[in-house]
Amino acid sequence: MKRLLPALVLGTLTLAGCANTAPYGGNVYTGNQAKAAQSVTFGTITALRRVQIQADSRAGGLLGGGGGAVIGGLLGNQVGGGSGRQLATVAGALGGAVAGSKIEESTNRIPAWEIEVRQDNGQSVVVVQKADQAFQVGQRVRLVGSGSSVSVVPY
């Protein structure tokens, strides 16, 4: 049992970071966007701000909470004896579930840019995307896409 615990901890922490963060970048297109016409407008970056995107977990948050509950329960089961051991197991499982959920949530945060662009037509838009390339205020950019699917890319 004591040999199994490190493997469970490592496995849970490894899988907790399995959010698919690729769609949040400006250099990645979804399958639906491939081979589809995209609108393009041009503009200049007027403001930049570092932000974070809270990515959705592929496991829907169950992996961190469930894995944490299992590990916490196993650890709690190592404490005391009789009804005290049962209480420690339950308390460990509950505490582990909360801790595991928080760990999964924090590993699914992605560094991002909030990019304000003044378009050549005079309108301003703000786009939030993964910080996978460098931008600076005053830089000319292209806005590719429309509606809820717009990427800012260097001109």
C-alpha cells in the first residue's frame, strides 16, 4: 500500500494538468476554422495587459477532486485506529478532494494577453488570447476571424 501511494500522487498530479490550452492561442485553428473563409481587418495595438485564461479541464474537474479524495483517504487511513481511523479517512478524503480541485484549477490557468486594437475604420476591439507570441503597443496587427473567434496576429 505504501508503494502504491507515490504512484497515485504522481499520476494524479500529472493528469491534473491535462487541459487543452491550444485553442486559446493566435497560432492555432480549430477543425471548423480550417478551410473556412475568415474575415481580416487591420489595426494598431493601443493597449496590452497580462491576464490569465481559466481553461476548462478535459475531465470536467473530476480528476483533481477525485484523485485528491483517493489520496487524502489513503493518507487519512494511515492515522489512528478504530472509529478514529474511519474519521481520519473521511476527513482525509474530503480535504484531499478540496485540495485536488484547487490544484487542478491552478494548473489550468494560462498566461494570456488582453489586446486592445484600434482598427483602421476607427473602432476599437479587445481580444484575449494565449500569450504565445510577443506583442507591443503601437504594433500593426491583423484581426483574423469574426464574432467569438478572432485572433490577433502580427502584420
